[in-house]
Amino acid sequence: MRAQPVGFRGLKRWCTLRRVRARPSRGGMVAVTPTQFKRALRLWASGVSIVTTRRAGGIQGITVSSFASLSLKPPLILVCIEKRARSHDAIASQGCFAVNVLGAGQEELSERAAGRRGARGSWLTGVPHRTAVTGAPVLEAAVAWLDCRLTAAHPGGDHSIFVGRVQAAGSYGGPPLVWHDRGYTRLAR
């Protein structure tokens, strides 16, 4: 059975019963405000990773939670990077990047790459790293990593969706660093 779109009146009644505000847009669909969008998505728990690439004089990193496996054959992943982010143009121009999955206790490294330690914090100066196949920096402290060659970039609103073909990967195990409800958390065992 195919899902049918809910009309605005039915949705308005549902939202009223649940104290949710719904507003119709010009096309008759319900508009979602940025605040509503953020409130809903902050409850999605995700792993924390740093996407790294080269920059003049060193490495550049950005903390991301918008990272996903795309294909097994060939091995493809995707990362979503805001177009205004310092790493956006570096990834596009370098043509390669690494995804570094962070482990529990690596909040400070995540904060640096997120730019919360100033503009140069995301340069990751002094962070131990090496290279695998593409030349993209792989962080030594990562619990898992994927070395990728950029194969496509697609528009995604205020972000670009970068697709990478995995050239090399490794994992060292350990509990992941998790982001949930605007804060770091750990998995319970």
C-alpha cells in the first residue's frame, strides 16, 4: 500500500493534539523552520569523525557527523560539508580526504577540528598523522579511518555532498565517541 500525503487540515489537527506548530508553505506542504529541523535532528545519535585533507603548510580538519557508507562494490562513502567551511574548498581542490572515526575520550580533538579553538584550530597543527594511499592525512589517534579519492561532489542546499572511493581503510577498535542532543556521550555496555 502506498503512503498518501497528509492534508494540511489533518496535519494541523494532529499537531494541535500534540502541541506541535505546523505552517503551510506556498505549495501547500508544511514548512519546517530551521529551529524545528535542528530540534528534531539533535536527537539523532551519531558517531563523530574528522575529515582531513592537505592545506598549504599542513593539514586541515573538520568535525562531521554527516558521514555514511554509500556502496560496498565499489567501496564508496559520502560526507556532507558546509560550503562556507574552511575545509570545503580544500577537499575539492585536493581531490582526496580521509575520514577519521574518533573514539571515546577524544572530545578535545573533535572541538579543535570543529573550529571551537579559533580559525587555526582546525589546522590540527601538532596532531600526529600519517598517509596511506592518496596522501590525505590519517590521524594516528583515530579508532578507524578511510582514505578516499574524491569521485563526485553534489549540491545539497548549503552543503556539498562529497562522494569518496575508499582506497585504504584500517581500524584499531575501541568505543566510539558519540554526539547526541548537542553534546558528547558514550555508549553504555
